[in-house]
Amino acid sequence: MPAAPPIFAPTPAAGPVMPGRYLRERRERAGVSIEAAASITLTDPAIPHRDRVAMLREIEADTRGLTRADRPLIEQLAAAYPFDARVLWRLVAIAAGSPQPHPALCRLCLCSWTDACVSNGRPCGWSAHDVSICTTCAERMAAAAAADPLLVGVAA
């Protein structure tokens, strides 16, 4: 992102982002299926692929909280798709009740300063018109609105 990151981003309209939602959004934006992500994860003791898929679904649904014991799993997921592990661990701390500021994330795609979207070969920045979204999401919204004026304000 070209501009300096804001210290705080406005909290997303739907409330604070939970760790599982962050992982799910970043995985989906990377075009990686949950089955493919489960395929690269190894567990100790080893568990069947279908159980690893179920575990990742629980994590992404925020019904199974992440802890520091999950660090090897998170490192394996980072090899499958891009996300900012520092943002993830801050979200884990916030979900556990730590009074930390919410990390700066686009309220639509959840990209961050260190995990920017790429549009037209350039990393995104914070939109000048709405600092709670990135320029990639702002461009998608503008394109959708131009294509159908009834879609103004609807994320692409």
C-alpha cells in the first residue's frame, strides 16, 4: 500500500473481525479451497483429511478458538495462502479479551498494510473516499455501480 498505514482502522460495520473470519476471507480471496488448505496441513498425531477439513471449518467459523499451540498449523496455512500472522495473532488476543486496538483492515476484503490486495499489478492503498476500505475494493464497488446503479454500496 503506498500510503502509511493508519494506526487504527475503523471497526468494521459488523463488529470486530474474529480470527477465523480473517483466515477464511484471506483464503477465499487467494482462491484456495478449504480442502486444499487441509491437504497441506500435518497434525501430530496424524488425523484423516476429512477431520482436518472439519477442524479448519471450525476455526474459520470461530467455533474453535486459536491458541499459541496452533502456531505450527498457522505456519502451514501461511504456506498455502497469504495472510499477516501478526494481524491474526492480534485478532486472537482481542477475541480473548485483550484491550488492544483493532488492526487496520479493509472492512470488505480484510487486507492489511502487510497483506495488500494487488490490482492492475499494484498493491492497494487506503481509499481516499472511505478510509475503511482499500482502493481495490473501492474500484470494485465503483465498477459495480457503473454497471448497475442499483448496486451502489454493494461490495463486488
